[in-house]
Amino acid sequence: MTDIEIPLFKDRGGKRTPLYRFFEILPGALSIGAIVILVILSIFTPFWASVYVLIIVLFMFVRACGIAFRTVHGRIMLKKTKEINWAKWLAELENPRQFAKKRAGELHSRKFGLHQHVLNLQHLSEVENEFPRPSQIYHGVIIALYNEGYEVLGPTLKTILNSDYDPKHLFVVIAYEERGGEAAKKTIASAKRDFEGKFGDLLIVEHPADLPDEIIGKGSNITFAGRHFAEYIKKKNLNPDDVIITTLDCDNRPDPKYFAYLTYEWIVTPNRQRVAFQPIALFTNNIWDAPAPMRVIAASNSFWNVISTMRPHMLRNFASHSQGLAALIGMDFWSTRTIVEDGHQYWRSFFYLDGDYEVVPIRIGIGQDAVLSNTYRKTLKAQFIQLRRWAYGVSDIAYVANNLLRKDRTVGFFAGWSRFFRLLEAHFTQACIAPIVAIGAWMPLFLNSEAAHRTIIANDLPLVVAQIQTIAIVGLMITVCVSITMLPPRPKRYKKSKGVTMVLQWVLMPINAIVYSSASAYTAQIRLLLGKYIEKFDVTEKVVKR
């Protein structure tokens, strides 16, 4: 087993080796270098600058086609998965031999998912002593709270309580910060008043401020709560192998079928302690209330999460996810040294389990809030800070490379390095591709107009790129159509004309790509390059519009 901890910062006695610093610098250097190369080529050789831009534009066009296809396919899968009666199928796993016989005639049914369900029943009936029954399974639901009001937490608890699953098998842990002050305590008091005694148990865990070797962040909070919950399970004489942990932010609202579906997948997955289960984060809770730029970002992020479930080999822990308690105890839960504990948890688990780890898609949604503050200006700023925090997952590049280059490495060469290059490519493209596609075609003409006009490809490049982008609009229209089908019901306080803005808002997408996605990625990468580490989790303010 590899040491899975992130090095401490210098001001806390930690040390980063020159090799570690090299890989911290690498992504920022590549992303900046991509723009620098474009400028240099545009000045001295407009032909090769044009070839450079055209290759990137064509690459993104092919990728956009794939995204459009997977968006539609993923939306269909989400709809079909939601139609399944997971509670009924889960109940049948209690006695698989009996129901395997009853459903034998449905083995070749074309009803979505039923063929696999019958196969699962048949398999489990042959290995009855090798899998847990639904009645043995319990869930620990850790909800992270800073100082959010009860108007945010209350609906989340109500949604969990109203799940299509026995609430007595749900242990809800509200992990709140001491630094949240009186606001957090007031929220906790309201939660206890309304929900105590309605779950298997409602545990309140206060995370003390300023513990050693921790940064201010969600990872520190939920890890402290996870350790407390592990002791609780031990005292109740429950087997950690039969307990699933799900982490939620206080605005996360699982689909009513989530826990039944998750329990089903947990039981039929053979190496359940070596996987994480990833639902689809849908930023739709308050999407009607958010400003147009935030709605586009929220919808785009929702689409990306839908698409990710269609590519399980690329799937990573993000936002809310579920994992076995026994595995979490072994790796001491989540990292307390990073602000991106969700994405980092993939790599933490990957190296702890010597590469024998995967993320299983749960194709059902967990509703989350789009960014919304109490003023338009604060909302715009909060959105950038949130995206910068997500983009700081680039810090995992050095962590992964460092562990892959260890002499005592226990991860396979191809398994490790193929994942490393995917991670590097993802952060590289997030930073530099949007500005290159937006202005790259004009750079040769702007920086060396005389030579560019003498070069056919450089002279015609803006027109060629414009035609490719026009074709790509078809993909955008598909995205718009799918986005409309995923909207929650329109609140009565809005007129029907509000629906028109939900379509028109997509003209902001190119602007958002540069102003938010690319700029936040560059900011995170440059800070890492300069060694100006982000050591505090900036909590996104959650305002409920009444």
C-alpha cells in the first residue's frame, strides 16, 4: 500500500521535493505555453500558426460531436433509470432464489434493466452466502454544514426522509463547523426539532476549528464526522462492511429512489469495498432563480455529469458520492489537506487500493443549487470562486505523478500513467482551448498581416473556423433542447415568458467559456505554478429566493 497523504505546506513543517514542484509547475507552464506558441508562430510563421489552430479547432469539433451524442444518450438513460422501481427490485434481493424462479420467464424481456435484474437474481441465488441482504445494509449520510440557514438544510433532510427507502436504515450525520458560529447552531437546533427520531439516528458532530495538519475545508469537516460515525457504528455492534457512507452538501437533495438504487448496486457489485458510487449532480434546485450566466454554467455542469456516467472508465468522484465505511476507515476517510476532497478522493482510493479501484455510475440525480448570492455582483464573484476551487483539482497532477514515480509503487504502469495523462489533458484543455478557438484564427492576421495575407490557409482561416463553428451550433441546439427537458417545474412567481430566457441564455456560452471556465482554470494553475497554494475552502454562499 502506498502512502496516500498530501505533503504539508512549508509553513506547517512540510516539504515538497523538486520533483513534486516540477509537476505542480507543469500544467500551468503547458497552458501558458500553448498561448505563447500561438503568438510566436503567428508573428514568425503564420502558416504553421494556422495549422496549429486548425488542428485544435477540428479536435474540439470532433469532441463536441461526441458530447452532443452522449448528452442525448445520457439523458435517455437517466429517464429510463428513474422509471425503475428500485425499492421493489431491492426487496427481491432478500430472497433471490424465490424471485429468480418467478422472473425466469422475463429473462429475455426488452424492458429496460429487467434482463440484468433477472441475471442478478440468478447469480445471487447460486452464491447465497456470499453477499449481504438488503436488511443488513445501513447508510451513513454525512451532510456538511458551515453556517447555512435552515431554509437550505431543512429541504435536504425532508428529501432524505421522503426517500423510497426505510428511514430507520439511514443514519444522518450533520457535520457542522465550530467556526460557523451561532448561525450554524441555530440551524442545528431547528434540524433537531423537526427531524430527531425520524431516522435510524440523527447525529450532530461539531468540527473544532484549527486542528493540526488540517486546512479549512469540507474534507477536514467530513473526515472528523466520519471518524466519529465509525465509533458510533462500533458501539452499535454493526459490521462496517455493511455500511455505506454518502457525503452531501447541505443543499444536496437526492432523488427519492437514490438510496434504494444505491443499495441494490452495492449488493450486486462483487468488490464493493473497492469502488465508489457516483450519482449525477444536477444543478437544478434553484435554476429558475439564478442569473442567466449562472444558469448556463449550472446546466453545462449538469450535462457534463450526465455525460461522465456514459464513460465509466473516465468517471471520478465528484461532489456527492458514496463509498463503503470499511474502506474509508482503512484510508482514514478523506484528505484534510486539500480543498478538492471529492476529486482527490479518487486518487486517494486508487493508491490506497493499489490501483484496484473504480467508480460505478449511479444514473440518477442529486439536485444541487446553482450559484446564487444576495446581489448580482456577489453572485458573479461567487461563481468564479467556485469554479476556481474546482479547477484547483489540478493540484492532484503532482500528487499522482509523485506516487507513480515512487520506487515502492504498487500501481500498474499503464493503469497509472494512462490516468495521469488524462488528468493532465483535462486541465490543459480546460484552460487554453476556449481562448485559442475564440481568437486563434485571427492571431496570424493581427500579428503579421502582410505574411498572413500571402498564405492561403492563414488568410482564409477565420472563414474556415467560422464555418466549423456554424456546424457546431447544431450540437449547441441539441444541448438547449435537452436542457429544457431537465428543468424543474417553473415556480409560480415567474411568468411563462421566463421560459424564453432559458433558451436565449445560451448565447452566453462562448463568453462563459472564456470568462469563467478558462479564466478560473488559469488562475488555479498559475497559483499552483507560483507556489501560492489555496489553503482555505471558500464556501459558496447559498441564498434561497422566497
